[in-house]
Amino acid sequence: MIQDMASGQYPPLLQVENLSRRRGAQPVFERLCFSLNAGEIIVLIGPSGGGKSSLLRLLNRLDEPTSGQVLLQGQDIRQFPPVQLRRQVAMMPQKPIMFDGTVLDNLQSSFRLRQVTPPGADSTAIQNALILCGLDKSMLQRDAGQLSVGQQQRVSLGRALLTLPEVLLLDEPTSALDRPTADRLGELLQGLCRKQHMGVLLVSHDLRLAERVADRILFLQEGQLVEEGTVEILRRPRSKQLLDFLNDPQIIHQCMEPEQ
């Protein structure tokens, strides 16, 4: 991670300040406050419906908050043109979205949207994206719509990484991956995060992955940030809510069994 040499602290990359989102009278989450540092991986955990995925959508303006603000390097994200913001704050949704065409077409799509000449199949950028996502070059000409969900997730991740984002938002990135591939993805994310000083915010029910990659863990429940800390909070939870969540048999199963 990068350190601020003057203060010895990690520089804030993304700041969430008193962020609230309501649907009608029902709060999705209320007055959330936290920051994401350069070169840091934060894993968001918590029961389904706790606001985790909704939060990710606010961070690159796929949705708008009811109140509060999000700052990217000190600047309100509402001041960025949407295309520029989503290049700097890239998101990989849980259900990958594939455009019509080949895997290569999908990897190049963000460049075409910006009306920039995309890198070719033999370019270093495309080759690095394939390596990072565990995809073989032979897949470049395959129809992206015919891939398995796990393969589509990897293409979606490669597409996001090609924009060289400052912040990467990942919603259940290992949900369709087997255990070895999920572990390999975690290792790749750590290396990429450190090397490029990128901030990563990752939603996951896979606590084994969280233990392996997280610098910090945020536990959200019913729209509230209940607990925050290092992976140590998974071993010594301070709140009854987190203890109950960790003792949920379904969560334990996801931690211990390979994902298929």
C-alpha cells in the first residue's frame, strides 16, 4: 500500500460520508461513513438484503443516494462525467453482462464506448487481462454469450481491469467459480491492488476469501455498519449480530466447501 510520507497514513482514495438510501419510506442503509485507501482491499459482508450491492451501485452512480456524498480523491463523484467516473471507479456486477460478439469484442467494449482505438488481440494490455483473469488466448474469438457464468465473470473482470481503474467494485466475484479458481482470483486481486495502488471494495459471502484478501472487513446488517475491523473480527466478533451471522450454517458451508 502507498503511505502518506508526511502523516504515515494511507491516503484516502474513496470517502463515503453520511450516505443514506431509501426506497419510499424504507431505508436501504443510513448514514454510512467509511473510506477506502489506495492499495487496500475492503470486503463487505452481511446478510442478504443488508444494502451491500445497493451501496456498490451508488459508488459509481448507477444509482443516487437519498443524502450524503461520495468523494473520489476529495472530489464529489457527481462532478465527474459518468463515462469518466465509471472508468475510474469500475464495477463488476454479480451477474455478468456480455455484449453481443466475441470475448475480444467484450474486452474492447469500454474503449469503443469512449471512442478510443481499442487494444488488439496481441497487445500487451489484452494479454495481461487474459493472464489476470485466467483466460486462454484461444477464447478471444469465442461467442461471449455462449460462455459459462464463471467464464463470463472472468471476462467481465478483465474488461474492468483494462480501464486501469483507481477503484474496483466487485459484487460476489467468486460466486460461480470453483474453490481453486476463486483462491487464484483472490491472489491476483491482491497482487494487482498492491502493484497498481488500486482500491478494491468487494462484496462476498465467501468468508474464506475474505480472510485471505481483506485488509479490512465491514459488516453491514439492515442498512447499518455494525462492525468494522481487520480479519480478526471474524475470529473475535464484538457484536451479537456478527456472531449470529458467523454461526449461520449456510455461511459456514460457503466458507468450508468448494464453490461449484
